[in-house]
Amino acid sequence: MKLGQASMKWRNKLKLRWRGGMSLVLAASFALITACGSSADSGTGTGSDAAAANGADSASSSPVEIEFWYGLGGNLGDNMKKTIDAFNASQSDVVVKGIVQADYTETEQKLQAAIASKKVPAAVLSSNIDWARKGYYASLDELIAADQSFNKEDYVQTFLDQGKVDSKQYFLPMYGTTQIMYYRMDALKENNIDPATLTTWEALAEAAAKMSKQENGKTTFYGWEPMWGSDNMIDAVLGKGGKILSDDGKTVTIDSPEWVETWELFRKWINEDKTMGIHFGGQGWEYWYKTIDDVMKNKAAGYTGSSGDQGDLDFSIVAAMEQPGWEGVGQGKPVASAIMAGIPAEASPEQQQAAYKWLTYFSETANTAAWSMNTGYIAVRQSAQEDPAFKTFSEENPQIKVPLQQASHASAPFQDPTGGKINDALKDAADQVQINNIPAAQALKEAKEKAQKELDRVK
């Protein structure tokens, strides 16, 4: 794809307000999805299997129709629709009707209203620990126990465990994500920088300073662009050994030296040295695509973004690498998160069973492998790495392996015991540091005080 064509597609995607992954290809991979509807690891039988078990003719009974809500747009949304269509064609017991929202946030907002009215979908690409504790989501334990084909050990355990609430499985991982590094190969080459040496933040900062260009006090080419928000900086803190809460869970520790030192470096790189830059504000994912656009239009040497960005990138221009660690500490420990789906408790037992069949189908080996190939997100089954199509694809597209490699030493996402108040304090502090140029010590001290009050309230 030519650069001009790529930029036009990104601008069109802005209207969809989604940071989705454009299909990396492999029409054949979705043929595999259809073909594997009756695979041994499906978690449930095919339509004909179920009918035989009940002594009935599946063709003579009406399928259970369910709604599946998901906040995916663009080509990522197209891939979801293809998977839904493949599932519906693979069996005759269940018909999934996909209902699209703008993004994850809108999905949760609409689900909240649906729960209040007791008119819920049977499955939703969303998860909420507090809501699970309040009984708004159904526990999946009984459905899993009755499913002899459910291969718990084959799931990436950090992803499966993220779906547990108080030791019960409420959510199933659909795909995983982690933020990795994308860089222009020509920018590094022109500056005699070997990407293999960029294993620490110190080395990356030095390289960014070398590659950045300024005219009349204004940066015209950034050596690196972190993504706006707290996530990138939290990842860097975790790599230095920082924690959000003390081990006993009673004290917020976001003003520790690991936090202050790390966030202060980001403030300096962005606001004083101006070797790194960020885009912020705008509608939906606008800031995200502007960051990508800077790299692809040769305005920045690289950026930190989602594994799911791989479908939006031209890998004849860019390459991927893991997030760095710190000198004398070790490799990075960025967060690897599972995007999970659940079944609302208000759905009928019949609809819950149908929803479970759909969700486990999505995570079958060939299907999760196809999703990874077509989006760049991480497959949730370990066996996906041995899927023939995935193996062939990864040999030709080595960047697909980077998120999997990083996930092997990643941190689990923070489970906010305050229902999001600590995360909100961190987001506000990140804006203070990145946008308003407030010293990290001051911003984090204020955030810690707010967060501690909220933690004390729930404790």
C-alpha cells in the first residue's frame, strides 16, 4: 500500500472513532474459521451434535437468536462481522445478531441502561468487576464445568485469570492487547541506530534526541511519540519496579521514587527537550490516529501504540519491537490486557447457553489465530502459535510475534478497588505532566491524596 493511500484510509477511519485494526489479509484464515466450526476444541458441539444428543432433528427446531453487543468499527468491526457470519453458518442451534456501538465506553453505557430496564443482550464485549460482584453478570463456572471440551490449560493464563472475580469465572477473553513500539526503519538507519540496542528507556531517549529535528525553536521531527495518557508511563513505572498499591492493598504508592523519577523523565522529554511529542484531545481515537499518521508521514521516528495497530501500518516502512526496560533493572514489564466478554445475568438460561457457545467458538484455536493475524491483537489460546496458517503468517510477518513475546513477561492490569477512582486520578496526573508541564512530584502527590481518600472510603 502506498503511503498516500494509507493516510487517506486513516483519515476515513477517524470518522468511525475507532482504533481498530485494518485487515492484514488472509481471506483464507476466515475460511478456516468456517471450517473449524466443528473442531474438537470448540467448547461445545456443532448443531448436529447437539441435536443428536437430544434425540431431535436440529433442522426442525428453531435456533436461539441472541444479540451480541460490541464497540468495534472500521475493519476490525468488519472482521468481527465475518466471524459472526462464520459462526452462524457453522451450526444451526444459535443465530448471533451483532449490535455495533461506537467504542467500548458506549457499549458499557448502553449496557448499564439495558440492565436497568432488564432488557439485556445475551453477550457483550465488555467486562466490569463491580457489576459482576453486584450480580449483573452471570458466572460461567457451571457452563464451563458442563463443557468437557473446555481446555482451560490452553488459554493464556494471564488472560483467563483476568476474567475471574472472587475466584469465579465471569468473563472469557476474546483477544489480548499490549502496547509495543513501532519505528521507522529509515530513521534509525540514517542515524546509525541499531534497534536491537534500544532495550532501555535511557537508550531510547538518547536515540530520540539524536533523531529529532528542530527549526526556530520548534520541533519539526520527533525522535519518539509516546501515546497520550497514563498507560505508557505506567508501563514504564512497572518496569522500574513501581506499584500502584502496597502489598497489603491499603496504601496508594503512586508518589514513590519509581513513579516520580519515571514521570519526570517523560515530562522533560516532552516539554523541555521536546524530543518526544504527544497528540491529545479531539474526538474518539483522533489523537491515536494523528500519532500513527506522524510516523507514517515521516514526522516522527516512532511511537508507542497498541498491538492492534498492526493492521494500520505499512511494514515496508516500519518495524516493531518490545517496550524497553531500565538500565540495571531488567526487561520491561508493560501491561498485557485481555479484552473480555460476558453474559448478563438477566439473559434467560437458554440465551446464556447460546451465548456461551458463541463466545467459546470465537476463542477456538484457528479462530483466535485468524483474529490475531487479521488485527495484530494477541491470540488467547497458546495453541494458536502452532496453527499452520499462523505459523506461515508469522514467518512472513515477524511483527506479529512481538506482542506474544512481550506478553510472556508482562504485568497484569491493575484491578481498581475503588471502581475506577484511582485510575481517574492517574489520568488527571498524566495530563498535568504531559500537557500542562507540571512537575511529576507535584502531580503525583495530588493524585495520591485523591486516590488514598477513595481507597480509604471503600476499605
